[in-house]
Amino acid sequence: MSAATGFKEVDEARYDEMLGVLPPELWIDKGFLVGEPYDHRRCKATGRFTASFAAFICYRGKYYESEEAMAVAEFKAFDPATLTV
């Protein structure tokens, strides 16, 4: 992805709370997307109009929440090694 999504560090309790609030829209090795869409917009990865979701990542023992909602394709393409906090 060309446009960097910012993340803020959160504690494990916030990560677990959001994981348990609804079944995730997507849950993969790096994290998950909350199961309720935040909004609908053009995806930066595909150019298609789609739902976007609050994103949470666990990387190197720390927990992060996205500062803007992410589409499924954006989340799948995101490399946690590029986290900007």
C-alpha cells in the first residue's frame, strides 16, 4: 500500500475488548478487523467502493489500533514492520 495508515499503541485489554465485542470481519496472524463497518469508501488497495473497519494489530508483543478505518484488502496488504506510531 502506498498511503501509510497510522496506528496508536493500545494495551492488551483494549485489543481483547475489541476482539470480543463482535465476531471479527477478518482475523489473521497479524490482527483483526472489528466486525461492524465503520464506514464505506474507496479502497486504497483496489480502488473499489467497500466497507472499512477499525483495525487492530499485535506485533512484537505490542498492540496497536489504526487511526483510520481499513478495508479488508488494505489490511491484508499492510506490513506491520512499517507501523507508524
